[in-house]
Amino acid sequence: MAGLEEGGKAVPGVDRRYAGFFECFNRGLFYEAHDVLESLWLEQRGGPNGFFYKGLIQLAGAFVHLQKDRTGPAAALLKLARANLRRYPAAHEQLDVRAVLVLMDGWLGKLERGRGNPLADEGRPVVALLNGRT
């Protein structure tokens, strides 16, 4: 975990905190993913990427809730994250936003069917930048 508090591996043209979000998220460290991106969001929350970073933080938060077997709050956060990320084009900040929206819709559908916690059954999701890193 050393260094993740400041951000992840260096990715050209990407803030280390943003890269760190994906590194943590893909390792199933959802709280840490949220935490690492929060400082970037706080700096830019009134700017053009404010809702983008907020949506990613909410996405990670949804999986924190799933890790704690709280499916209702997880579904609520996925809906908020989806609303925030839908404001952006299909590709934004080297992220395939459309693929992330599809991923969220899939997890939300599983939660809405009410068959328990899909994180326990299916393993964790993976979200990567378009350049294939993190």
C-alpha cells in the first residue's frame, strides 16, 4: 500500500491520484480507491471534472458497501455514480466511460434482482484506462 495514499504508478499524462484510483479499485481496495481520488476531486469539484471524479468516488463507495454486505446503499450509490458519469462523453480522461456505465448497469441489475450480494458470488469488477494501464 505504500505510495497509494499519494497516488499510484506514474502513467504519462495522468495525475497520480487518478491512476491510484484504478490501481486500488482493481485490487479490490475500494475504500482506498475512494480515498486516493478524493483529494483530486476536492481540488476540482467546482470544475469541469468535478462530477466525473465524484461519480468514480461513488462507484468505489458502492463496492465498499458491497464488501460490508449492504446491498441497498450500494445500489443507491451506483445510481448516483451513473447519473454523474452520464454527463461525460463516451471517452473522457483516458477512461471508456461507456464501458464503466455498462459495468454499473450490470451490477445494479444484479442488485435489483435481489439475489444476495453479487460481489461474494462473482468477484470484483475491473476498470482500466484506455491506454491499458492500471
